[in-house]
Amino acid sequence: MFIKQYKISIRIVPVAFILFLFTPATAPAFPYKDYDISVSGTLSQVYDSNVDFSKDDKTDNYSSEATITLGLKQEAKRRSLSFAGSINRSIVSDVPRGNESLNVRFNHELSEEMTIKLSDDYYHSKQPYSFTEEFYRRTGRFNIHTNVFGLNLDRNINKDLFVSVDYTNSLTTGDKKDFSDSKNNIISTSLNYIYSPDKIVYLSYFIGKSDTEDSPDLTSQGIRAGLSKFITKRITLSGYFGFGFNRYDNGREFNSNFVNVLLNSEINMVTNAGLSFYRGRSSFTENDDSGTSEENWRVSAIVRRNISEKLNGSVEGFYGEHNNNDNLIGASSTIQYTFNERLDGNLGFNYSDSRSLEESREYSRYVISLGLTYVFWYNN
């Protein structure tokens, strides 16, 4: 088990390393009153070589699936609202598959210097949606529901200094017997300073509380700091580190720290790449006789390329290790071809291999998907 502090620490990871969604490149929208509405549907054929994430008792599955995606956006002079949701269901499958997602954003400029932002992200699936989630989860196929609500207040002190106050509430539930539901609340304040045209300094303090089923409540606080540097106009290097001090309600205490390094490069007009490294460690304090400590690290890389005007693709790799006992290797590739304004075709391949001292956590698995996406609404 990972020490619970990792559930409430804020990670600074680019979206490209969290999730790569295969959606139409231009997402055309249908205007209705003050809203831009986009609706698309996807039909796909999916082969999963190991739906139960099992080492020996593997069950493969072919499924025909349908996905409906809806987007809504409204922009005014000082405020904006966006909504994106999707529903995926199996049409023909021996093993039921499916997921749902909902993302809402609202931004309002209270003044030229101050902006308030609201966000809410919901996701449900039986399978991990990324290698990072699979690395931390790796306990089989079961339903997980996650909802994250955020409230943010940004203020520009001057042209170089920006401060913000954030509140985050997250809720995670699952239907597996050995899965513990959790609820987390975090308040943080941060400062961003443009030290020079090519350097940005980041500093933050957070305090949070985690309520995990069948475990004592956990209170955490800590600091994070970082630096982003534009090495060239096309290459950005960012580094972050942080320390946390954590205490359970039963009196047990542990310290934690992390390091996160990100490298993003726009190689040329049609190719961009990203590299991410993360290392986290937690250890109980000297007055705790358990001697428990945990360490995990992971590295991931992604390359995207517009091969031609109508053809683009991506390749991603992942490796993660926990306490020298568990590791996960992941690789994926996607190709998308645009037939016309309304119709896209896509082909995807995903492979993961989990090794562990616990046999129940070992498995290998690959998924192949082939689909067509049709955009129902677009601007002429």
C-alpha cells in the first residue's frame, strides 16, 4: 500500500502526460444563441487481451463500442463557460465496458487584476485511463468514480508578480472489496514571479485533510517550489520540489518529499515532444517504531507529429517503480486520419506489463482499437 499522503499531494504534471484523447483535430462547433455547441459520435472495435489484469487466468475480449461526446462553450467580455462530456458504452461485448466523463469550467474577471475560476471534473471507468493511474492502482478491473472540484482566485500584483489562493475537494470511490474510498480537502496559496523573460519562479504552501475509509484521518501541510526556464524559444525546462509534514489522528507522523522535472520541446512546426520524471518518498518519523518508508519514481515521454495535412500520430512510453518491489512498463501509439470536416479515423495500440513480488499484482496486457469519429455539428 502507498502511504496515504500521496493521495492529497498536489502534483504539477502537464496534461499531455496525464491523458491523450483521440478527438477530431479541429472540433468544429455549431453556434446556438450565445453558445458554441459541438456533438460527435465514435464507433470503434476494441480487442483487449486481458480484461481482468490477471497473470495466469487471462480472459480476452472483442467489443464493439459507441461514444457520444458533447461540448458547449460561451464567451463574454469578462467571463467564459465551457462544458465537455462523453459517454462510452459497449454495443456487443462478452465483458461490459464503458466510461463517462464530465468537465466544467467557469472563469470570471472580477477586475483587470483579479480572476475567479471554478472547475469540476468527473470520471468513471472500470479500467485505468492512463499509465500513471495504472501504476498506482494495479489491482484489477473494477469501477472507480472520481470527482475533483476546484475554486481558484488569481490576482496580478504587477506585471511580474502573480498570487493565487486555491481550494480543492476530491472524492474517489470504488466497488472492489479491498479498495478504500477517500475524500480530500486542500487549501493552498502560491506565488509566481517572472524573474526574467526566460525564467519563472514558483512557491507554494498547502494544508489538507484526507478522510480514507477504514483508516485514521490524515492532516498534511507542506511547501513546494520550482523554476521554469525557456532554454530556447522551442524548449522549456521546469523543475519542482516539495516537502510535507503529515500526521494521522492516531498520532503517527511521517515526512514526505518529491521532485518533478519536465521537459517540453517543439521540435519543429509539425512535431512536439515531452519528458517527465517524478520521484516521491515518505518515511515515518523517529518516534514511530514501525520503520516504514516508501519510495516511488516514474518517467514518461510522448512525441506527437503531424505526418501530413490529414494524418497525425503519437507515441508514448512509461516506466514506474515502487520500493524496488513493483514496476510497470507501458507503451502506446495512436494514428488519426482526417477524411473530411466531419469524419476522422483512428487506430490505437496500448501495452502494459506489471511485475511484482506479489503474484496477484503481476500481469501483461495489450489493447488494440480501430474507430471512426463523425462530427454532427460544425460551422459552414
